[in-house]
Amino acid sequence: MSKKLPLNKRGFTASQLVLGCMGLGGGWNRDPLTEENLKQAHQAVDAALAIGINMFDHANIYTMGKAEQIFGQVLKERPEVRGSILLQSKCGIRFPDEKLPRTRFDFSKEHILSSVDEILTRLGVEKIEILLLHRPDPLVEPEEVAEAFQLLKESGKVGSFGVSNMSEGQMRLLQAYLDEPLVANQLELSLLRTDWLDSTVHVNQEDGKLSSFPEGTIEYCRLENVQLQAWSPLARGLYSGKDLTKEAPAVQMTASLVARMAEEKNVTQEAIVLAFLMRHPAHIQPIIGTVNPQRILACRDADKVILTREEWYDLYVTSRGRVMP
């Protein structure tokens, strides 16, 4: 547990690394769960617990709900685990259904409330510690969200609330109607996806026109003690052994640099990639998206890696593929 994490400053006892459970439950289909799915889930949980991870990230859509369902089966078979972990899930994305054959977003009070009930049923628990709104809904009515959150809080179904993939302005709008602070914002942050850093260094620069990352979001979260969570922090394995034959030169050069640093520090490449995020003063919480036990265990030493300012910038500038402005 890192005492510097914004979540822990709010009273949580969260590990800095989180296990993302999107890969549990088999494919993104309606196929029934299997014994192999259950075995995989047990092994992933075991690996996570073995390296000190006590927080697990879900979403109601992951493998069409099967990720939560199989995790719930793990908890049913090992009830002693529940008291020592934190559960986080997300809602707000709706897949094609009988109402509309298209994916859309839904932050209506009705959808939030029904989603949480379904999440709790699949996980087999009475409460989750954190609920995130998954992707911004252009039709959001903040008053409705506030009503839903209040009901969920009063009923004891959800402890705290946050968002995912939102800008400073979108968070400010929601927060203005809420009685409690938003505690987390989950964004794609990695050594591959560095526009969150570029938005900082490109202020008053021509290159700023190339960045789509909303300026001020990182700073707002730091000021308001909002936990920044990074999804896809391992960059799909591009810097830790994946075949790079068809990748851009910057990716290949960065992978070589990561490998060299890992050898010098006697740690895994995964540890270097995660340490890059964890070196940032916002105290980012990487959400490891793999459920492969070996890859989870390979992240063990991430919090032991100390990157100097020069090493951090070497990684950043190499990954950018161009000099600093």
C-alpha cells in the first residue's frame, strides 16, 4: 500500500497496482462459463494477491458480464478473500439490445441503479467499494447522476464514486451536483500513450494542436485528490516481449531501452514500464490488464524500481519519437 495514493489519503487501503479483470470469463459472447474459466480466475487472483495487489477492477460489460460472474464464483469458493480486497466496477456503456441495435452510453438514474444491482448479483456481494461511470454520456443530466449516487450510498451498495475517460470540465460539471467527492478517474496512460504528458509540455507550442488529451485534466485530479488510474499501462506488451516487426521505429527503440534498463536494474521489463507511470508525482495507480499469472507476477518489482529524472525523460522522449519542444 502506498500512503501517497490519493485513494489512501481518503481512507482506503489500496495497493498501487490494481488487477484489471477484463480478460476473465472467456470470450465476449454469451457462451456459458467453464471450469477452465474458473481455474484461470483463481490463478489470476492468486498471482495478484502474491504480489500484494488487493484491488480488483471490473466493468459490467467485461466479457458480457461473465468477468464479474466468474470472479463472484471465486469469492464464493474463497469467502475469506472478500474482507481483504477492494472491488471497483463501472457502468454506463450499453451494447446493442432490443431498444437500439447500436452501442451507446447511458448515465440515466434508472440505468445506473439497475446496473449496480446486476453488478452486485454477478459478484455475489452486497457492496462494492467504488463505482465508476465508464465513458462520458453527452446526454448526462448531473441531477440524475447525483440522485442515483445518493440512493446507492444510502443503501450501502456503493462506498464511493468516480469516473473513467473524463476531462476536467466533465468532472467539474458532475462534481457541482454531488455531495461527495469523485475519488478516481481512469484514463489510458502509458509509455506508449503519452499525450497526457504532451499536453503539459506543449502548452504555448505548435505541437499542442496535435494533442487530443484535454489540457488541465491531470492537474485538476492532483489538486482535487482524485486518484488517477491508468488503463492499458503495459501498452499491450509492446515493451515487454511482444513481436515488434511491424511496429514504428519509436516503439522498437523504446522497447530496446526498456530491456536495457531492466537488465541494468535486475528487474522485469514490465516493472520498468509500470515504474515510468509510478514515477509521476500524481501517484498513478496502474491497472494491469492481463490475467496471465506469469505476466502478473512479472509486475512484482514495479514499486521497487527507482527511476532517476534522466532515466524517466529518456523513456519519455524515446517513446515520443521526437525531440522536446
